[in-house]
Amino acid sequence: MNFDTIPEHQMLRDSVRHFLDAELPEKTIREYDRARKIPRSIWPKLAAQGWMGISLPEEYGGAGGDIMQGTILCEELSRRFPSLGTDWLLTSMTARVFMEVGTPEQKAHYLPLLTKGEFLMGFGMSEPGGGTDVLSLKTRASLSNGEWTVRGQKLYTSLADDADAILVLCRTEPETEGKRARGMSLVLTPRQQPAVTVRRLELMGMRAACTCEVFFDDAKAPEAAVLGERGRGWYHLLASLDEERILCAAMYVGITSAALEQALQYALDRQAFGRSIGQFQAVQHPLAEVATELEQIRLLTYKAAWLLSQGRECATEAAMAKLAATETAVRATDKCMRILGGYGLVEETPMERLFRDTRLGPFSPISNEMVKNFLGERMGLPKSY
């Protein structure tokens, strides 16, 4: 079931499913998952449908849509291939930061390339030893003779292996006592240079998504490569958190939906003791629970997306959606895996991949423990960290 009451929204959902049926059958997805890589050729194909810039203005090659359309797209991409949904989400978020804080020249140059799928941008924020404590970052960038020199190390850097450039959160100004968030900037650093070394990380889940460790050994970037106001990079990122959390929730709505579909079909097809196993209460009850929780997280996710599309406050709803959707997806894939039994462990089944892919959700892009801390503060409780 879905809640697309606007005809254009249902048309978008239908067109994404039709495209994925043609371009990404299960056999192809399994090949990409095993190879731990999504071919770069997929991005121009998505761009041709208008989906690489679905919520960006038409003047920059976007589709002129909003977060509701982005949420539908992210859900459907993730329903079929969560790794693709992950990489699309991160591409969408970096494009959004460009749209919000880029100079007219930066937007005119980069956004059309991004929306055509001709330019990929990695994003480096997390560092070894930092984790949730992002503000403790050690990566530095210094300006001399019209050029930035970037030195440091980033972990869990999205799309870095395939990227043309990496948007690096680094310290460019001295740290202010009690104001660690000040003095950080976003520096767009060219990927193809000897001073940038990328090591792709092999993950248990989201195996085809591009996640890397990156070393910057005096990497160079032009002076104009700072995105937004110098020293305000962290604050620029904070402005995109609601959208990021909504799209993340949409990913896990899609995964939960896919798991339920797989388990339902198996329950109907599998025969035991002379009848379909779907007739047994031990199978019906967990499926009923998953179906109920799926509707709950979908409603919460689309409520948050609708609020954001109306320009209304939605930080609480976005955080709740991320928390609920990721935790639900973990429980749902576990229940659905049990219905398939040993067959669910076979790599040729989507369930095996979905089960692995959900494990990332509770701690990415922010841990659910930190989400709960945030929600506690929103309820008026003292800050816990």
C-alpha cells in the first residue's frame, strides 16, 4: 500500500518501478553486489529520467520537484537495490548543499554536470577516532598563493572511489574556545591527484555502495573551491539534516517493503503438510506485524517530508522517522528471513541481501542513540553530551 494521493506522485512511483524492472533485474543487482560496485554508467541513465536532480530547479538541469518526490524516488530505488538508494541519497544531499550555499558561478558550473550524471562528488566528514564526535576532526586546509592545501584522513567517505572531486569538511580557521563548530569549511578537492589516496572499504551490508577511506597528503584545491561561507561549513551541513534524515527513513521504508513482499510471496508459494505455509498462524502473525509497522514508518516518513515541502518545522518528525524506519527494517528483515528459513540464506534470494543491508541503518548517517539524545532535548530534557 502507498499514500500517493497526487497523480504525479503515483506516476513517478510507477515510472521508477518500470525503469528498475528493465535496467536492474535481480540477476544484475546480484552481480553488482558481488562485485561490490555500481557501474558509473547507471548515473547518466538515472539523469535521463530527471532523477539526479529531482528536487533542483530546472535552470540547473533539475526536475523542479520537491522533497516529496525525492522521498518517493529514494524509497523505490532502495526497495529494489538499497546500495543504489544509498549512493543516490548522498549524491542528492551534496547537490542540495551546492544549491543552498554555492556561489552563482559554482551552481552554474557544477549543478548541470551533477544533474546529467557526468560529475560525481564524494563527501568526507567522518574521521578515524571521531565517529559521532564530528567536531573533533583533525583534517586541516591552509590557504597559500591562491591554493588550498588539504591534509588529513577521512573514513566512511561516500562515493570517493568513483568521484571527480570530494567535498571535504576540514578546519580552515583556528578553533575557538567553546565553539568547536566555528572555523570549519567545505573544500571541494579534486580526486585525481597523487596526493589523494582512496581505499575502498568492503562492508557487510550495502556492499555495492561506494564507501571509502581517503588520505589527503597535501592535496591541492583552488581558492574558489570553498563551498559556502569560509568557517561556516558545519552550519551549512546542519541546514540539510532534516532532508537527509527523511531520505534515510525512505530508504528503510523501501527495504522493509521489499522484505515483506518477498516473505509474502514465499508464504503463498511454499507448501508444507499439504498446504501453503501462509495458512499457519506462526507465519501469518509476524507478517501482520511487519505490515503494520511498515505502514507506521511510511506515514511518519511522508508526514515529515510533507512538512518540509511546506516549509514547516520538521526536525522532530524527521529524526523520529529515521529512528523508527531503521529499527523497523532490522526487525522486519529478521522476521521475514525466518519465514524463508534456510532459503533466505541463499545468496540468490533478495532476502539475504536485504537482511545484510539493514544492519547499517541504526548507526548511519547518525547513530540512533544520538537521535534519541536529540529527541530527548526536543522534549525539554537536559542535553546528555
